Amino acid sequence: MKHRTMLAPILQSLIPNEELQPLLQEANYVDTARKFTVYELFIFLAEAALGKWDGYRDGEKRMIVCGLRPADHSTISKKAKEVPFNVFKQLLHLLIRKCNRSTRRRLRLPKEPLAVDSTTISAGQNRLPWAPSVKGEKSGIKLHVSLLTETGELHRVTESTGKQHDSTLCHVVTDSNFILVADRAYGKHKQFDTYMEQEQRQYFVIRVRYNTFLHEPVYRDRKRPYKHTIEQDLTCQLGTKARLTRHRFRVVKLKDPQGNPVVLVTNLHRPSAEKIAEIYRQRWQIEVFFRWIKQHLNVPKLFGRTPNAVYGQLYTALIVYVLLQYVYVQGNSQVHPSARLSFAAFDRLISLAALPPEWVVYLAHHLSLP
């Protein structure tokens, strides 16, 4: 079973036309094209992401294979340019709400870790002149993402140009119902105080620079020696006296596999230092996610040049990831243990039409939709 043979019916079942129309109305867009509708553009972009299409040259033949009405290059390009990308963005979050499921908390923490980070999609300077990058030699756009680390499920996504700093959009993708896990780009001392003082406290584990000044450190009592590469566990205020945090925070110091210092700041005081380190290690899941979408969903090859066309393609690629993740998680819990796969193996085998018989039976007869 190929990607493109299973995707269209799942999309049609999860997002029927009666749910798409209110989104179009909210975006003040009227679908006037007779040959190629918004829904067909959505299916086309999803199939292009999964099929690694190089462009629209053989678009009509490939659309027939995917069960879509034929349309020439100019029709598709015009449609992609005109449809507001906010439609695809809202479709993504609608799909996330439908497909995400709560999981058991392996670390026995009060809340589940939520990794936050961004990835940059680069292009030539003349291709996207409206999206200059920091270096100036290329243009680029960013996807700011929050990901549930235990299941690999997307939580929130937003977009920006390459010059936008990660910390300015952190509030859009974070959620106080989860433990924020992030790297140094989000380690702003003023924001740490804000997390403590907001109505619903935001718990976090964030890496800061190794030379961050620690004011009046007090080392925590511990009866057993530290495990692994953990070196210190203390509480302190952060920053110099001129920019000192109002609250005391917990700091855990350790070494990474290469021996480089890692300094973690958190407002979680009950978990052990080893659990704080394990929470931060889960942040690597979002790096795996970024690598996966760039390798498998044809994201680096942009089909358009306008913001609507570019962001519409990227949000559609994320929708495809949510669908595949939903199918995989559900199937891996139902097939026989001997046929269970990693997500990478599932993606590779389904692309090659080489899934085990147990998976073929599941996809044909037992896949349930939310």
C-alpha cells in the first residue's frame, strides 16, 4: 500500500467539506475556481509532499493517479497563491485536536514534557525576497513547533520569517498544561520570572549559557552520589545584580556525551537531578521530527514564491505528518507484538509497499478514525 493510495480517503474522512467551508469563510475566501477546488489543492500538496514530486511538470498524469481532476500548471500555481495559508494552518490544528491522544507519563511527573524549538527552511535570496534571513545571503522562513516528547505528537505550530528570534514567538506554541523543554534560544531570565508569576504557573526545563552568573548559590542536600554525568544541583538567582531574577530557580549542571558543560534551569524542585536531565534529553525528539519532515515530506523544495503558497505547502506537510503518526500509533498498539515497528521503519516500509501482513490487514479493515 503506497502513501498516495491511502492518504486521500483518510483526509476526506477526517476533514469533510462541511468542516472546510467555515474555515474558508473565516479567512474571507470564496472558492470560485471550477476546475480545481481548495480541497483538491490540499490533497495535491499532501500527495506532493509524500511522493517527493520535483514540481508540476507531470502534474496532470500524477493527479489522475491520485484520483484528482486534471489541472494545468498555471491553474495549480494560481490556486496556491490565492488560498490564504491560514486555512491550512487551522486545518492542521483541527487535525491535531482530533488525532492526539493522552499517554501515560513514563517519568511520573505532574505534567507531560513539551519540547519547543524552530527550524529554518532556506531558499535563494531572489526566490523569497519577502523573507530575508539573518545572514542576508539567503532568504528563509521558520516553523516554530511544540511537540509532545513521549509520543511525537504535534501540539502547536506557527510561522515567521528567518529574522524572527525564537523567543519572541515562544508564547504562541507553549502551554502551561505541560512542562516546557527548550534550548538556549529560549533561556531569557525575565521570562523565567514571568513563568513563575503568571496565573497558571508554567513549569519548565531550559538550557542556559554555561557562563550564566549564579547569584548566592545554595547546594541541595543529597544522600547518594550523582549518577551519570551530573555534577551539581543547586538553587540560586540568575544574572548580575543589575539584572537579577526576582525568584530563585533550580540549576542542574552536567556534561554532554562530548564532555561539554550543560546548565539546566528549572522551577521543578521535587524530581531528582537525574529526572531533570532525562526531561531535557527528551528535547532531542523535536530534532528528530525536524530531520524527518525535511527528509521525507519534500519540505526543502518549495513549489511557490508567495507567502500563501510557501506556508500552505509547509502546513500541508505537517498535516501529513500528523496523519501518518496517528495511523502508526494506532496500528502499533493493535498489531501482533512481533510485527510492531519504529516510526522510521513504518514510514520506510509503507513507502516501499512492503509492510508486514499484519499491518496490511490493519490498514484495510481495522483503522478507526476520530
